[in-house]
Amino acid sequence: MLSEQSAATVRATLPVVGAALGEITERFYAGMFAARPELLRDLFNRGNQAAGTQRQALAGSIAAFAAHLLDHPDDRPDAMLSRIAHKHASLGVTPDQYAIVHEHLFAAIAEVLGDAVTPEVAAAWDEVYWLMANALTAVEKRLYEERGGAAWRPWEVVERVAETADVVTFRLRPADGGPVRDFRPGQYVSVRVPLADGARQIRQYSLSGAPGAGLRQFSVKRVHDGTAPDGEVSSHLHARVRVGDVLELSEAYGDLVLDADDDTPLLLASAGIGVTPLVAMLAHLAGSGHRAPVTVVHGDRSPADHALRTDHEAYAAKLPDATVRFWYEQDAPAGAGTGYVDLTDVPVAPGTRAYLCGPLPFMRTVRRQLIAKGVAPADVHYEVFGPDLWLAR
């Protein structure tokens, strides 16, 4: 895929470029938002920009893509590209925006690396960028075609349920009265809300109800941990959105989807608000009568903080062969573990396919334990809320 000359140049310069990617991406975003403030106002997550997580994710994805081209010249990192493309499609990213990114990214590279960016170096990294951008554009085009375009659609809130002190579930139906397109368990929608300063910020929320209900259901945790600014969209939804209000939603996207036949053993592991896509998976399994063993694992601060706990337990109880293991850091009831999730004593059936969602340290630990128990790395799938920092490490 990468030309022989460019591959040699990228290989020689990857250590230098990789070491500077943090500074490059910081200057890239600053320059792009200065020139195009509407992108920060209406497209990019201002919270992630303030925290620096989006910069880390971009740097990690570029470095991972370049390294893959060098190590595997005859194929593409399709799993990584698919994950990014689904996120982009849920935001309504368009092909022309890749040209904007290119302009400001390469200006930042030249600014940071100076004379080290010879015409040969610039051409090689330009080839890397467009290989990645064109691949993403192709995937996003297919996703848009499958979903009838990238349009936002108005949805009316028909029910609001307080799950915990900090988690609310919203159920919505199309405000235009039209049909509801089906989705796959594990997918998410983007929600676009107008804020007080005129911005229209977008966030993704996993669909937490089973497909086929004619509604959309998602659950929102209010972000206010005291160590960073409160989440502006989650706070808006909690404080202001009530039954009868209308929200703009995208179609459903996401490549962490339940994909298993009735004979495949499954393990669904979550922590905190990461429970939402896995409850949707569990609801689907219960409705379809999945026969093979299903192990349900969840960790939380306390039973009172465990969102959708009633659904979590009820759907598992409908399965013919389910094991449920919950861990709580405090107030653990009889039968639950105390502390963090630990799979040491949890049996895992041969051929298990695992789905994980929660904080990155939790998923790293669970993945490591599953592989030690014989689960194939290819059978461990994960979802990240926010920028995917797995690639940045």
C-alpha cells in the first residue's frame, strides 16, 4: 500500500515524528480551531479538547496506522479504521473536512519539526495521511449509504427514568412519526444539543434497550467528579430535558456489536456506565433465547450506583445458562464480590467470545485475565466511551 520510497522514509522518521506527535497535535488543533472556530463549537467535543484526550487519540491513531503500514505492507488495520469511521459517521463528518485537517496538520508538522521536514519527508507522510483519510472516507460513505444519509433527525422524549442519582434513561420516538431503523445490540447514537452559548455540541450514547422496540433508549451519566469541569452535555440533558422535549439524534453506529450464534459461549463484562451497551446485548440474547453459556460480569462503586441493575439481573435470569457476578467497592450485598472485578475464580468456557465496556484500566485487566484463561485475543472485543486511548499506549 505504501510506496517503497515512502516506506523507507517513514520508517526512518517514525521515531522522531512519533516523539513529537503530542506537540504536533496540540498545535494542529489550536491552528485549526483558530481558523475554523465552528468546528470546535459544533463538531468536536469541547470537553475532550480541554482535557487533551482527543489529541492523545489522534496521535495514537496516526502512529498506529503508520506502524501497521510498515509491519504489514499488504493489508490495512481495518479494525482500527472501522472504529474511527463509525465515530466519524455518527458525527456527520464529510470528505471535505479531511482536506481541512490535512492543511492544519501538516502546517503543525512543519512548525514543530522545522528543517527536518524535507520535501521527501513531507511527501512520505502525506502519503500516509491520504491512505488513512481515503480509507476512512470509503468506509464512512458505505455507512452513510446503509443508513440513508448523514442527516440528523428529531426525536421526542416520551419517558425519562432516574436509574441512579447520576444516571437517567431517556426513551424517544421519531418526532416526524416515521419508521425506526433497526440497530445491532452494542451500537450507539450521537445526540446533538444546543447550549446556552450557541454551540451545538455532540455526544455519543450507547443504546441501552433491545432492538426492535420502535423507540430509541439511551442512558446518560452526569459527569461531575470534582477533578474536571462538569460534562456540559450530560449536565444539560440531566437538568433541562424532560418528557415532550425534542432532541436531534443520528442513526445508530458502532462496530462493537453482538455477533455470535446460539452455540457460542459469551462473556459480557462492564464497569460503571459501560453497562449500557452490554445490557442491550443481554436484552437481545434473552429475547432470542440464546442457548450457550453467558457469563455476566460487572463492577461498580456500590449497588446504588449500578445503573440498569434491575434489567441486568432480569435479562440474565431469562437465559437458560447464565452466570452473574457483580463486584462493588462498597456496600456489597451477599453473593457479590468486594472491590474490583477479578476473573481469577470465574470459569470461562472454551470458545468464549467476550465483549467489554468500561474504563480503560478495567478493560485492560479483564482482557489480560481472559487471555490467560485461554480466550483468543481476536475474540475479545471492546468499546471505549470518548476518544480511543487504547491506541495511544
